[in-house]
Amino acid sequence: MFPHAHVLPLISFTPNPILLQLGPISIGWYGVGYVVGLAVMLTIAQYELARRGYNPNHIWNALLLVGALALIGGRLYHVIDQWGPIYSQDPIRAILPPYAGLGLYGGVAGAILGIFIYTRWKKIPLPLGLDVVVAGTLFAQGIARWGNFFNQELYGPPTDLPWAIAIDCAHRVAEWPCALYPEATTGFHPLFLYESILDITGGFIALFISRRYLYRLQLGDLAAFWMIWYGGTRSILETFRSGWNWTLGGIATAQIIGIALVLLGIVILIYNHPRGKPPYPYLPPWKPERERDAALALAAAGGGTVALAGAGTDSDDDADDEYEDDGDDWEDDEDDGDEDELTDEPTEAVKEPPEDS
């Protein structure tokens, strides 16, 4: 199907995966990509949460729990995926450092579990918690994918396209040996680049929808968008790959998960938007002055010295709940008298969208 390639790829060098070596400690580009992506995601998520009326400190307070479960889930997915060629021969490597492999779908599953635990604790709607991280997550995925370039991973079949990349012999899958496809003259599809571009594009779309049409959205709409966008992206790009280790019925597991996500996202959007259903009544954007004024009002009313309410403090648990879970994670109870857990007095829901720059 693919003739012996005799075209020079545009990116003809193979990168060093190590950015900095300090004695026995090495700092890899892969890890740097994850750190930068995480920083971008956290920054965007804070703004998104504040625009929905919640203290952005919730993002930082949830980070340890969500991050730990995401790492566990990502590592577990990778170990299952690579069990045959790597870990079946030496199982102890699965739990000992360095933890070089993480599976994205496993990481997402772990993060969702962490968000579920935190939002239940703080009585925040789970779909809202998922929505606020969608745009930042897509940007983070797009940034982190460049770690695959430095590790010479996530590439497709040989191609003569001008943006083809070189892959050295040690990182070739069995289907493309250097004996038939010489390193110096063979380029491969940079699947990491395709996914990076699509992820970042999806992030901008999600951010645009959130900023422009927030007051037309139901809870979970942006989470459904991520399922459709990323699930579709991954399902298509998996058709370029070969040599999968984890398959079901001969189909790559990642592709099956991607298709399932697309279908689930469509179902959620249909469920969220029956004819005549009013938009979700989002809270006014969060402002620190609101918490300060509420604390001062309580003190003036005889409460004595009152600490300013903030996410992650005991005052959260004592505040009136803005969300009661009635078993339906995808629709909030619109009859709650108090919509804001960050103040001790009710806040009127926004009925008309303000001008949003």
C-alpha cells in the first residue's frame, strides 16, 4: 500500500526528549508540555467558574484531588494498553518511577471522578463543574500533544507531504522498519500535530460558545461538546495508526471510546434541549466584593467577627446549598431558594444575558 519512501520530510531531525539533565534527574519535554497545559487549563477554568457565579478558588482547592485521580487513571489506562509488550514481562515497572506513560482517556476518567467527589462535597452541580474545564482542557490537550513529538510518538504511515516528520529506527512500529523505509528519506504523518491543531481549535470554539452564548446553554452542554469534538477527532485520527496493543474485536479501544463519546454527547444535547425548555438560570458573575459585603452584613447583624467566605473553607459547608442533587446530574433544581453557596443571602438568577465582551 505504501511504496518505499524516497522523499525528505520537512522536519528531518529527530528531537531529544530531554530538555535538561541535572545529574540523575532529567526534565523531559513531555513533562514540560503537561505542566504548561495544566497552567493554561487552570487559568481558563478559574475565569469560566467566576463567570458562572462561583468563587474561582474552587479550582485550586479541587486541584490536588482531581490531579491525583487523573494521574492514577492515566497511568492505569497506559499500563493496560501497553501490558503485552512492556509490563507483562516486568509488572513492577507499572508502579515504580519513572512514570513515563499516561493514557488520555484514563486521565479524563480519573479527573471526572475527582470533579464528581469535589462537587458533591461543595454542593455544586456536577455538569457545571465539567463545563468550566472544557475549553481549558482542550487547550491543555493541544499543548501536551507536543510532548509526543519529542518522544517520537503518535505518528501515522509514511507520506510525502511537506510537513512529514522523521522517526528514528528505535521508535518505529513493526510495520515501518528502517530496512524498508530508510530513516534519512522517509517521512511520517504527524498525528500529534493534527490532534494538537484540532484540540486547540476546539478550545477556541468552546470558549467562544461559553462567552457568547452562556445564557442559552443548559448545564452539561459544553461537556457534551467536548465528547463530540474530541471523540470525533480521536476516532478519525486512530484510522491512521497501526500496531495498537489494546483492541476489542480488532478495533482500537481508543477508537471505540471515541465513537461512544460522540454518541453520548449527542444524546446529552438532545436531552438538554427539549422544545420549550427555558435556559438554565446561571448566577451573576462572581465578584470578591460580594463575599466581603455579605461577611460585613453578617457581622453588623450581630454575628461578631466573621471570616470572609471563600471556597474550600468551613463556611462553604454551612452556607445554604445552591444545588440539591435529586439523582439527575444533568438538570439542576430551579426551585432552590438560595442559588449561591458563597454568600449567606439569596441572589437573583440572571434572566437576561448581559453584554459580554
